[in-house]
Amino acid sequence: MRIGRPPAMTPEQVRHARALLAQPDNTVASIAKLLVASRTTVYKYVRRHREFNLSNWLCGGSRWSARAAAGALR
């Protein structure tokens, strides 16, 4: 039994967000709007699941700041 606030995003939503973020045309803001979540929530859950690929964000056309990318590497 889980106690406390339920997770803001399901594992399926996290996978969907990661897949969308892998495409350079998508922004975190547009994905958050699609998933009915805040940008902060999307960043939090994507960072929590380290299997995502940062190469798209660290290369040209990045929509992520260097500070956010560095935080995700921790």
C-alpha cells in the first residue's frame, strides 16, 4: 500500500515523454501540455529515469539548457 501523494506521471507517460523528447522538434513545454503536467514535473520524471538519451539535447538544436542537461547527468 502506497502512502502519500500519488505519482504525477504514470510509467507509460514517462516513456511517452522520453520518446517525444528524443525528437528535436518537441519542447518540454509542448510535451507537458500534451500530458497535462507542468514542465517541472516532466523534467523531474525524465531525470528520475536515467535510461533516456541526452545526445539529442547536447547536440545542436537543443531545447534544454546546459544547466538542465548537467543536472540530468547526476
